[in-house]
Amino acid sequence: MRNLKAGIYIKSSTALIGSFFENTTILLVQHNEAGSLGFVTNKSFEKSLHELIEFNHVKPFPLMDGGPVDRDHLFVLHKRPDLIDGGEQIPNDLYLGGNMEQVIQAINTMGANKQEIQLFIGYCGWDAGELEAEVEEGSWTFSN
């Protein structure tokens, strides 16, 4: 089995049909002894950023349905550390998190586009050993 690590993509198998994870691809952004964290990268959220009350001053910008955990918060992945401070660098030249005011400014001024910034409602999380067990039982496959 390939090693699970930040920066890889996993794809749901037919074992997850009928669940939130049916036909999903997840980018793992953290994987360590405490567990794993990732975001669904192929499911759009039903609203755009500007349709959320607290962001009604922002230009229209797509939101992704990142996962079933903590759906009350926005999470950001970006490729623009030159515009957004405070992100944690992960593989694939991506940054997790960062100054949300700068994220909004980059969106409003067109300083960054949807290929450089992705916003997620919710995330996917696994406790230590859970994701490994799900891969072992065939719920997830490795994606390219």
C-alpha cells in the first residue's frame, strides 16, 4: 500500500456509494500520528461566497463542499503566499489557511483566481489509524 501523506489524492470506491463520499476525490493536507485531514476537491457547494451573509460584500467566488466536518467554517487552500500571509505550506506548492482578510482582498481585486485560491465549507477528518483502516478495507483508492 502506498504511504498516506499530505499532498496525495484519494478517490472513493464503490464501497462508499450512498454516503457523503460517493464519487469524491479528496486531497489530503495533513497526515500524522494524530490522524488525517483533507478536502473534497470535486464537489461544488450550493452557494457562492457572496451569498453567505458575512461575505455579502465580496465578489462572486465559488465554494467547494470540503467535507462533512465543521461545516460552519470556511477553509482556504491557496498558491499565493505573496498575497496571503500565515498559510502552512503543504506539498504541491499549496498553502493551508492564512489571513482571511487578505484572501478576500485577493478575490475582490482579482489579484488571485479560482485556480490559485480554493475555499471549502467543511473538511474531512480521520482519527489516528482510521484512514489506514478504510484504505485497507477498500473504501479508498489512490488517485493520480
